[in-house]
Amino acid sequence: MTVTATSTPPPAARKVSGGKGGRTRLSFPVVLLIIAGVLLALSAVRAITGAQDVTSAGQISAALAMAVPIGLAGLGGLWSERAGVVNIGLEGMMILGTFFGAWAGWQTNPWLGVLAGVVGGMLGGLLHAVATVTFGVDHIISGIAINILALGFTTYFAKLWFNSGDAAVKGGSPKQSPPADDITSVTIPGLSDWLHTVEKHHWFFVSDLAGVLGGLVTNVSLLTIVAVILFAVTFFVLWKTAFGLRLRSCGENPVAAESLGVNVYTYKYIAVIVSGGMAGLGGAFLSLVTSHIYNEGQTGGRGYIGLAAMIFGNWRPGGLAMGAGLFGFADALQLRNGGESVHALLLLLVVALAGIAAWKLYRKSFVQGAVSAVVAAAILVWYLATDTVPTEFVSATPYVVTLLVLSLSAQRLRMPKADGMRYRKGQGK
């Protein structure tokens, strides 16, 4: 008789769920060190290039405003995909949120507009759930169909509701709604002014930190605070409650979840509808906080960028928030400063790629290390040979950053195992 000995590996060698190859999650102190390192690098770029607006309070405030709709869309994708349903339709659900949010905000008040935007997104989520969960339609096809339907629906009803009668008198047109009232913004008195004073001295790192903190405490919309709370609530519900464990089990192994008495259909429906609501809230933010009106095409692909931020964050709220912040920063940079600040960040990109090349070569990933080194050298030549970047590249900055970040982070990603798979009750019997 042969006996196979088994043993439990020591805690240091155990794998952490949600990763491959035993990779551990980043602890909070490590995350703070990463943030401090990024700020130090930005401080050095500002000091070397003289691009003072890179870490200014205005830049950070704009980045926060740009990051919120991206983050909310990504949060919607996280809810859906943790339950095993791919949600490419986030863009369409955001479009519905912008339209219904602006319409109700103009007709009543902005907070009812926020609620209407959430409901509009939830309707899109419900349609996606019916198609994918009940009828088993391919998730990608269903999401693309929702994006097309949402665009057609809002285009038609914008002409019907915003281009006649009282709406036309108050500034409506076939492509935009009349303006809605503002949502209240808050500033911490005293602290904001003091941070602004420190920022104006342009001290290395200290003034940059003051600019970042100043942007986070000056003219912050209440809806931004709601979005931050939703990130914390999502983490608590999905990772700290029995409900969240059951929902995530539907995205990992729905057959096993069913065998333990979980109603997989119900949890998938809840997740996808909540997903639509989050995306709709992001759309309402665009139409009620960023611009105060509905504009045709104002989502600008942020639903897709939110999906990219979710993937960058490895399907977790903390990583998603960091990804949304990065994309929001890039978006705000090209809107506020044009080519000057984007050109300054090319130097930061050179340093980052050189560091990645060194790390890859150290890990004996010679092809990836060589590619990173060649790209770093090419960007350095571009930086030294020019004083600014073309307008076309500036406007494409958020999308270029999206592609670059995803390509560099692809190897550490681990999606839910049953994500995108068609499920039918009793299929494991």
C-alpha cells in the first residue's frame, strides 16, 4: 500500500485568492509608498520641465471630476463580472444615465436627475440581464446591441423632447438639453486656502503634495463624495458579507454555487442591474456635474475606459480606483493644458519604461525587457527633439494611456473563472 503524504504549506507560501502563482495583494502601506513614489516622480518632472500645472490643485480637481464617471462605470463592470456576466454595454448604460439625468434634472432638481440617471442605467442593465442570463445571448453581442440601442433611443428622444416648446426656449436643441441646476460643492474652509498658499511657493514635493491635497478639498461635488462612498460600500458588500460571497461564487463556479443552494439566476440579475445603475450614475455625473446639460456623444467612450480601469484593477475596487484616477488624470491633462504638460510627462514615461525594462531583464523576460527599452529610447528621442506634442496626440492621451497600462499589466490579471460563460440551471447534473 502506498501512502501519499500531504502537508499544509506555511502561511508565507500560500496563495492569496484572486491571484495566480501565489502573488500577494498589495498592503495599504505599500499602496501609500507607491502613491508617494508617483508624486515624487511628478515633482521631479515639474522641477525639470517647469510644467507647474502638472500637480496643481486645479489639475487634481479636474482629474477627480474626470475620474468619477470612469470609476463608476468600472464599478458597474466589477459588479457584473464578479457575478460572471461580461458587460460591454456600460457605454450604452452611461448614455442612458446622461440623458435621463439631464432630462429629470432640468424638469425638477438635480438630485432627482441623479436618481433618474441611475434608473435609466438600471433599465439598460435589466435588458442585458434578460438577454444574457435568461436567454443565454452572447455577452459581447448583447452589450454591443445595448450600446447601439441606447444611442438610437437618446438621439430620437432628444429631438422629440429638447427641440420644441419650453425646452427650445431655454436652450434645448436636437443634440443637447436645457441646463439643469448645480449640485452643491463643498470646500474645507481654511485648509484649502492654506494649501493654496503652500502650493504657490513651488517647493519640491511639499508644494506638489499641497496641490494634490488642495485639489481634493476644494470645490468637491457632493456627488463625488457619494461615488467615493460607493467604492467603500462595494468592497464591504462583495468581500465582507455572505451575500457578496454568494455573488462572487456565481462568477467563479456557478455549478458549485447552485449545489450549495445559491439561486444563481437571482444573483446574476441583481449584479447586472446594479452594474447598470452604477454606469447610469456615472452618466448622470457627466450631465449634471461636469457640464450641467445632456450633450450627444458626451460619454466619449468612458464606459469602455471604465471597463479598462476595472481590468487594470484586477477586478477589485482599490485597483479600479487607482486605474480610474490614472485615466482621469490623463483626461484632465489634455483638456486643461494641451501639449505642454503632456510633453513634460513624456519624460516620466521614459523613466517608467526604463524601470520596467530593467525589471523584466532581471526576471529574464528578455523580449519584453528589450521592447520596453527600445520604446523608452524612442520616447526619449521624441522628448529631446520637440518642445510640445501634436494636438492630435494630446486629444488621444487618455486612450493611449489606457492601451499602454493594459499592455503592461496584462500578465498579472486574473478574471473570474466563469466570467462570460453561458450558464443554465442544472447543467452540472
